[in-house]
Amino acid sequence: MKKLSLRNLRSNTDKQNSAQTTDKPFNLAKISIPLLLVGVVLLGVSSFYWYKHILTDPKRILYGMVDKSLQTSSVQRTISQESGRSTVDQAVHLGFTPRVVTQSVTDLQETNLSVKTTVTTENIGTDNADYVRYTAIDIGGSKNINTGNVLNVWGKRQGNAQTGQSTSFLSDALFVAVPFGNLTASQREQVKEEINKTKLYDIQEAKVEFVNGRPVANYTLNLEPQALIRVLGKYVQVTGVGRSADLDPAAYEGAAKVPVKLQVDVLSRHLVSSEFAGSGRTEKYTAYNARRDVQIPSQTIGIDELQKRLTVIEQQR
């Protein structure tokens, strides 16, 4: 009987193991590729869900815009309006830090009996004073009118609770369809709670389209005037900015809802434009959080005196 050597036994065992390994190789690619495909599918599904139900959800966009508007340091609103024979172009800066102030430049053109009048004014409004000056006056192209005591002369109206004299420039800039400000988290929650309670923004239609390569949400809303007054009243209450005397909800009892169109940048959640249906008035919003140093005039005359001087000029044509 032949003896089986240990060397031959080991050699046979190694051959068997080698054969087993060759017969059933471990193929990492066969496992990783399906896992990769599953991961891609899951990523695609989750991305679509995020885009459809979070990024471009109409209600999320709208209320995200409101929240963003209530925590901005400044914004510029450009207004264009046509009414009959007059046109108005106005650029309004609203700043909230380090102080609340508005500065605007208005170009008014009016044609009456073939006579075209162009007036440019600059307004500055603080919480307790209004300032205005005329920077250009052209009445029918006349060159014989002396405007020396009117042009670039600042008129001032000081708010006074005891005499009942009130200011308006700051409130006019603040009280729009979408309130702006640099509110604390607590203040924002109170204003947004009032918006929800009054159901201020009644969405009638919403769609997302691309403008210059950016997704933009277009809304048609029905805005109830009384609800807007309540929200603005809450804004004044929690911030102490603006005048609440003109914000009486009872005065708007039964007022019909007003169709409003809003355009919102989906990515930044910034308000792009607003338009009140049938008003011929379009407002565009730009220059978010841009710094501007608004200098308050130190040399002024009374606004009533400035208006008297302007009346004299008008009588010279």
C-alpha cells in the first residue's frame, strides 16, 4: 500500500480550495452597481419631492416671502402708475437700521390743454417728521418763471400729538400689501399669526415659471382691505413704528376684496413685484439689504410756506 505523503495531501487540499475559489468568485461590482442604482433612484425621488412639495409649494413660497420681508435691513420699491393724462414714477428706499427712515424721488408728468408740466420731488420720512424739496420744475417749457426760492429748499412738517399735526411719509412707505421690517423673531411670529388669523392672503391662482433662468412664482390673490388694516395695525403695535391712527378696521367693514398680483423669486424668497388689478400701478422690489446713508436736512422751512411759494410760481405761467 502506497503511503500518501503530507506534501501530496497539502497539494491536493490547495488545489481543491483554488478550484472552489475559481468556481465562486466574489464580484463586488455585481453588488455595488444595483446599490448605486437604488441610491440614484432614491435621490431622484427625494429631490423631486423636495422641489415639488417644499421648494415650489405655493403656500410655502408665499409665507416664506412674508417671513423674509419682515427680517430685511432695507429694500427699494419702484412704482409706476398712469392715470388719465398723468404719469408717476417713484423710487422709494426703506431702511430699518440703524434707524427707520424712508427716502423717495418722484417724477410727476401731467398734460393739461397741451401744456406739459414736469415736477421732481425728493421726500424723507422719519417716525416724527416729514421733509420734502422740489429738485426740478418745468411748467409748459416756460423759461421765464423764477423758481429760485423753491428749488432745493427743504420743507419740514414736525409731528405733534398735542396740536394734532401728523406725519405721513414713513407710514405711506410702510403700509403696503406686504409689510417690510427688521423685526425680532417674536415680533415676526405675532405679525404672521395675525396674517393667518385674518386669512389675509387668499390664493386664487399660483404657478411657477422661469424668468431669466430663475424660478419665479406668480400669484393672483384676493386681498380683503379690513384684514390688511388689522395686520398693519398689529405691525405698528409690536414694532412701535408708523401711525396707527389711520388704521381703523371698522372703516373698512364690508369692503370688497381687491385682486392683487404678486411675483416672488422662488430661490431667494424675495418679493419681486406687486400689482393692484385695475389701478395701473405696478411696484417692483429690488436692492434688498443695500446700505444707504440718508442725511436728515438741517436747514428747513415749513412745508406750508414751501407750498405757498410753489403756488406763486404756478400763477406765473
